[in-house]
Amino acid sequence: GTAGPILSVNAAIMARDVTKAFGQGETALKALDNVSCEIRTGEFFTLLGPSGCGKTTLLRLIAGFEMPTAGQILIDGQDVTGQPPNRRAVNTVFQSYALFPHLSVAENVGFGLKMQGRPRAEIAATVREMLALVKLEALAGRRTGQLSGGQQQRVALARALAPRPKVLLLDEPLSALDLKLRKEMQVELKRLQTETGITFVFVTHDQEEALTMSDRIAVMSAGKIQQIGVPREIYTAPVNRFVADFIGETNFIPATAVPGGAKLADGTVLPAEGEGSLLIIRPEQLRLLPAAADGALPATVESVVYFGTDTHVHLALEDGTKLTARVPSPADGHSGHAPGQRIGLGFAPGAARLIR
Ligand code: ATP
């Protein structure tokens, strides 16, 4: 019989125990440290993490621009570790777009197909289809040097999609755009992925972008994958302090695990899932109640910051632990809270979670 692990039927890409070191000996830096992950066919998969965590390195290993120091890359079940980029069924969209400024939009989009020696009529038809997909038909004849950032971004996408790769690798493709255009392109990109069914591997350091666009997210830090999950899992059930802190805002309260929950410094026991000695709770899951409310944790308001849609109330527990509550702002904008006020703190059911 054959040795080795059995591959999932629908894995488009697998990284298996991948390590990538730059430099030699003492000064070697492990950009990736024994990373394994499986990206499924047709999914929008995001590599998320702070600058320097190894996201781009993993993407470049999948593309074939870098070779791993150890481990394997598999595409559609085939070991492609030693193969050059042009032998892999993946295409890359870079942050810089890398368009040819002296060529027209249509020529840029058709470039890869022309290199493959496809018939002229087929190229023309595909270019038309791709330009319709990214809504750029009207600009087909324009030189790309004369386009806005958002338009260039679309041309780069259309060009990468034209050869119909099985997998599209995208390295922070929206980071050069201003906030409004970036939000529009997030919606467009997600639509394109759904319509084409192409597997997307998307790199970003923006947690909101990752949460809103992805089917699944791999959260990375210091060359390691910390957690892989659907956006809701990553946000509501982070596996460790790094993930809880990096994704959204979190309150941390020292606690000890007791049967059925977590015991705080003052002896209060809250229902909580998970294991460990740190209780995490999101600011929007805290409830501000009257000081005398039944079962509420005594707290003092330290400051109140108005954010428009909601108001952030900074609080201190009796042992000095600092927390932030986020409450919807009332119609007149006045939350009714003020520094020095004594209140009771309540917790939404299921909101508290223990981590290590
Ligand atoms: P960013 O969001 O800033 O692009 P990243 O998560 O994509 O960060 P990588 O570009 O993968 O991070 O880099 C991971 C680590 O490897 C960094 O410490 C980086 O300095 C280092 N590194 C990357 N490429 C090389 C290289 N060619 N030579 C030496 N070190 C490198």
C-alpha cells in the first residue's frame, strides 16, 4: 500500500510542514516556522496578520517565487515544491498591479493569453468577457497609464482572471486605494470570487477586510499560523491572547476556571466556556446597569468617548482592572454616563470566554 497521509478530496492547496528561513546559521530568520494549512477548492481564504508575520512569504511559496527550506506545497494533490511559477495553475495579483502603462486596457488583459499563443478571436472574446466582469468595457482602448488607482486595480484583476487560473493569489491588492474605493472594491472582489468560483488566497493585515470578505481566515503571527476558522469562529472563539487581541477589541480579565465558569478576583463567578486563566469579553457584550442591579459587577466610569454610532465607556473594576464597554448612542447622543459614576456591569449570555 501507499504510505503518507490521505489528501482531502477538495483541497486546492496544501502547505505541509513548511519552513522558510532567510539567511544562514546564526543570523537566519524563520519567516515561516513549520506551517501547515489546507485551502479548499472555491473558497475565499485569507492570510491575516501584522507586518512581518510571514503572509507574503507563504503566498510566494504557493506561487513558486520562493522555495521552502523544508516541507512541501501541493496544488490539486500534486507536489509542486520544486516547480517554477509558470508550471503552477495559480496566478498572482500584486499590490503594485504591475500593468504595462504603454499598452491599452484590452491589451493588458489579453497579454497572458497572447503569450500562451491562443487564437486571436478567442483572446478578443475572453478580454470582452473579463472587462464586462470588472465593469471596464467603456475603457477598453485607454492606456493604463491614464487610469485611476481603482481602474488600474480592476485591469490587474481582469488580467489575472483571463487565463482562468484555478487559484488566484492576491497580495494586499486593495492597500493602495483610499478608504471609500477600498470598501467598494471589497464588495466587487467578493462578487468576482463568488461568480467565477475561483479559489482566492488573499493577504491582508486589515482584520475588518478579512472578517467581511473571507470564507475562512488563517491568523498568523511570528511565522506561525495561530488559528484557522470561519470569521465568526475567529471573532467569537479566539484560541489565544494574540488572536483575541489582533481581531477586534477585547477586554481581558484575570480569572480562574471553576466548574461551569470563571471566578474573578472579587469571588464573582461568571458562566464562561473555554479553559485558561484569562477571561475575554468584547466591548459590545458588556451591559451597563444601575449600581444596585442584581448579580452585576460593581464598576466606576472613568471616561466616556462619543463615536457617533456608538459610545465607548471606559471603566475600572474594584480591583483596578480596566475595561471598555461599547454601547449604542441614543438619538440625542447623550449616553447618560459620566466620569466618577458608579454602575453595575452585566454580561450578555455566552459572551465571556476563558483562554490561556
Ligand atoms: P507585510 O505585511 O509587511 O508585507 P508579511 O507578513 O507579508 O509582512 P513577509 O513579507 O512574509 O511578512 O516577511 C516575513 C519575514 O521575513 C520578515 O521579517 C521579513 O523581513 C523577512 N523576509 C521576507 N523576505 C525576505 C528576504 N528575501 N530576505 C530576507 N528576509 C526576508
